[in-house]
Amino acid sequence: MSINALMATLVAELTADEIPTPLAERFTLAHVWADLARLAGETPPASVLALVGESLDTICEPLPQRPGSYAEHALQFAPAD
């Protein structure tokens, strides 16, 4: 899957999670990496998982089966302005 396709999927997911302007949001690179890996069906490195505070089993679940939303989780760790 291309970077553009992964990013478009991530933006659509965030929009569906009621983030009205996801391209204007601020997320840590670790959260973006972990989610893009999930969308691509890949396993993120342990260092990324440690930073996002999720287990490998949680982050690697397919999107429809994943409890909660990425947006809710990522926003709690987003840097403050």
C-alpha cells in the first residue's frame, strides 16, 4: 500500500472518529508510525510500541475489531500547544 493510500485511510478514519480537520491535528511521530503500520498490516518496532504505550496485540488488531478509536488514544498523548 502506498504512503498516500495509507495517509488517506488514516485521515478518513480520524474524520469518522469525529476529528473534523485531521490534517490540522498534531500527533507524535510514534503514534503516526504505529497507526500506519497497523493500516499496512505490519508490526511497528518495539521502541514505537513503548512510546505509544500499547501492546503488540492491541496495535496490530485489524481496524474493524479494534476497541475504541485511534483518535481518542492519540489525542491523550498529543503534545500541548
